[in-house]
Amino acid sequence: MADKKSKKNKEEIILKKLSVRYKGKGKRKCRLCDTSRGVIRKYGLYICRRCFREVGEKIGFRKFGG
């Protein structure tokens, strides 16, 4: 019985390490085009800057200046 628990614990530890392995900028992707470059995370948007220019006004942002 102790063998089953220790084996299960080892498996859980390995799975946790794998889930934490990939983190950072590469893991965050644009919801619309799936690129990881230039992602805007503020307010939980997770949209790249290029897609934001297309849909920004539709989702409630206003353009100031220029």
C-alpha cells in the first residue's frame, strides 16, 4: 500500500513540474489570432496590439488624439 501512495505522489509531482514548465511571454497568446507578440494583458484583454487596433472601438475603447 505504501508503494501505491509513493508512486502516486511521484506522478503528481511530475505532472506539476510539467504544468509549470512553460510560463512567461510564450504562454500568453492573443485570443483572436493566436500570436504571442505584442499581447495587451491590461484589463484581462489578452489581445495583440494589431487585433486591438481592429476591434478596440467595438469593445468599448475610444481613440484619443491623432
